[in-house]
Amino acid sequence: MNDFVIETKQLTKIYGKQTVVSNVSLHVKKGRIYGLLGRNGAGKTTIMKMILGLTPITSGQVDVFGKNIKGQEKRVFPRIGAMIETPGFYPNLTGTENLEIFAKLRGTAAPHAVENALKVVGLPYKDKKLFGKYSLGMKQRLGIANAILHEPELLILDEPTNGLDPIGIAEVREFIKNLSTMCEKTILISSHILSEISLLADDIGIIDKGILLEESSMRELEKKNRRYVLLQVSDIPKASLILERQFGLKDYSVQDDHTIRLYDTSLDIAAINKALVVQDVAVIGSGLYNDSLEDYFKKITGGEGIA
């Protein structure tokens, strides 16, 4: 049995003649934050709406908690909390009053559910401030509080830091992290802000024009794009053996049949080249590279970087 809380299989959405999501297969692991990264209009919100049953699926399948959601909605959806697009609340009521209404509508049984949810997101309980007077950051917080009212196992948050100032972004980021680490929630979050996803997510899916271009852990992605020495050689197995035995190298990765990345940039490259040549491994090329995540996203999306 796999440990995916969400698994989409060839998920596709077509409006008329326009395909907005094309054969997307996501894998969201239990207890981790999965960042869905893409420009505005890339298809992120549509994917989330299909997972939540808010938009019909054209083709493909969505499994949540190991079950196909089709026909299982009443069992699956109560275990999910979500905030899609702009949170909608009554402007003439306080935050507490709004949440009390949603708690009744949802049938949340816990006696202190509203108070606990507000505490998690750092909003006061039973204050007099009306929602219409809230700042954008407070509105986003209340939206997340509403999503966690019933203590769901899975959270789906669509652009939760959208429009916030730097302080608000940092605050929202911090309590989303806490929800994952301290409250053990699995979180699917979307964003068009590269820097935010890189600071927040454990795993990442890069989507562009409705197509999932890459899915990886942030650790692997950062490793792939940190400062490195690129070696192009004639014999990968023999070169790897020399690097390990003669130079004690372990932190490297084989890219293809002729290319190795060495992540220890303090190495004496001249000595490595000499050792390889002496032992009949031709060195086709070598050099120091420092690709950034921004460079990588530009390369795989074939255009401008994400903010």
C-alpha cells in the first residue's frame, strides 16, 4: 500500500476546445507539504477544484486516502479542509461569528472548535472587529481557520499568501509549517511565487499550461541546482570508481551516459582530471556551474521565470 494521501491519475480538464489540465499525475505524501507551483492560469486552481469535486473531471482519476473519490465523497470530503480562491465571509459579522455559522453548517462537534481554530492562526476569539474591516492578511488567516475547524487530516490551500505584504507572507508561512509539523497535517498548497514554495514545501510539482513538467522533493531539486562541478567523461562506471576510491567522493550524481555532477566544489579539479586520464578515462569537458532554481524553472518551462 502506498503512502499517498492524494494521487491523481492522468487528470484532465477540457472546457470546450481548450485543455486547461492535461494528464496530470500528482503524488502527495502523508504528513508533508506539497507545493504546486506555476504561473497564474497554469491550471493549479482547476486541479484543486477537481480533487474537491467542485469541478467535474473530464478524464482521469483522483484518489484521496487511497480511495477513488467518485462515489466516496461523503466519506472522504469530511476529512479535508480547503480554501480555494478568495475566502467568502459575511462582512457585517465578526470572525468568531462567521466561524460559528460555518461550524453549525458543517456539523463540527467539538465544543471549542472555533476558539481552537482562531488560536492556531493567531486571530482573537470573540473580538468585536467585523470581517469587513479585516486586513487582507487577517482574511486569509480566517479562511485557513475555517478550513481547519473540523480538524481535517488534509488541507488544500489555493494561493494562501496571495496579495499579502512580506510580514503577512512570513506569518502565514510559519503557521502553515506548524500545521504540518506540530498538527501533523498533510497540505497541498498552490502558489506562483517560487521563493515562497522553496521556503515552505517538502515536495514540489511544477505545472505550466496545464502540464505537470516535474515532480520532486525540494531537497532533490535544490541538490540538482546547487553549485557543482560538471564532468563529461568517456567511461562513467570507471570514473565513478576512481572518484570514490582515490578521492573518497560520495556526494555526486550521474546525469547520463557521459556526465557526472560533483557537489563538493572545493575539489582539485586538475588532480581529478589527471587521475582520470592516467587511468584511461577520457575527460571530454569539466567546469564549475552555479545554476539557480530560477534558472532551472526558466529552462524547463521554456520561458520567463516565476516570481
